[in-house]
Amino acid sequence: VQLQASGGGLVQVGGSLRLSCAASGTIFSMIRMGWYRQAPGKERELVAVISSGVGCTTTADSVRGRFTISRDSAKNTVHLQMNSLKAEDTAVYYCYLERSRGWTTQEHWGQGTLVTVSS
């Protein structure tokens, strides 16, 4: 499985960015896909994920109402629309995919894309 993320960059407080992540390879058993982030000196945390099938979403409290995750199933791509960005949203954002492998699951990570929100 390969995950190719794009869309990071520098934006001012209150601005918007859209991240995209395209998955390729053996992903027919995907369970969910989405985004985590890691700020300097902090642990990696979930931002938003969307499940396969009906597309249930899970969004962190810190971004709910500002960030929206969506998917294009035909292109195996997820998008993260980030609005009303705050300085504390500054982090490396990692694309994530979880898939089933028999009795267990397997996680895959993209290379990370930096989002910097300046005040």
C-alpha cells in the first residue's frame, strides 16, 4: 500500500487548506482511511478518519466544526478540508490507512505533509 499526500503549506490564522491523500496498491480490505497529526514535542493524534462502506467519520474534538473529511471512493482518495485554521493546528499531517489482514489489521502511513499556521 502506498499513500501519497498533498496540499500542506503555510497559511495565516483563519485561513483554509485542503489536504488530499491517494491510496494505491492492495487496498481492497480497507477498513478506514484518514489523517493523524503530530505537532513539535507532542504525540501523534487522530484528526479525522472515514470508514469504508457507509463512510462513518470520526473527528477529533479539537477540529470538529472546522475540519471536514470526505472521500472519493472511485479514486481511493480522501480529502481533509481545514477551515478557520488556528496556530495550534500547526503540525505534520500523516495520511493513514487501516486494512484487515485475516484475524488482524495492518496500518499504513504516508510520508507526512507539513501544515504551518502563522499568526
